[in-house]
Amino acid sequence: MAAPIIPASLSTPAIAPPSLAGTQPTGGAVFQSAFADAISRVESFQANAHSSVERFLNGEGEELHHVALATQQAELSFQLFMQVRNKIVSAYQEVMRMQV
């Protein structure tokens, strides 16, 4: 049985689909909550990387490869977020150029 390459503490949680139970939120509310959730996840990855670097620099027993993994995870999550944002802006601009 092989151990996972990335510890569970560094793995990204799965994105859950919006709940279908109860009242149905409007499309804008679903998008807004998904966007806010994505922003908070990127911020949490960056905060985790920052605290990992601080612990390493203070000599609190943080290992260098954990610091490198945390910073790369924060960087990749930010890059992914920016690419998704760019695609959303591009799609919005394309819809606005459509003639009715």
C-alpha cells in the first residue's frame, strides 16, 4: 500500500455542486456564491503558504519541501483562478457583442 504523494492537509477539497434541496437560488446568486468560494479558497491557500514560510524562517520545525509544496499550491491555485476569471470575462464580452 503506497502512501499518498501529497498529504491530506495540502490536498484541495472537491468542489461540491450547489445544493438542490430547498429553495432554488437564482443563477446570479449561485454564480456569486461559487465565485466567493473560489476567492476564499485561493486566499486560504495563500495564507497557508505564508504561515508555512513564516514557520520555516522562524525555525519552528517546518520542512523545506512542505514550504515549497504550500507555495506552489498557492501559486497554482491563483493562476487557475485568474485563468477561469479571464475565460468568464471573455465569455461575458462575447455575449455583450451578440446582436439581438
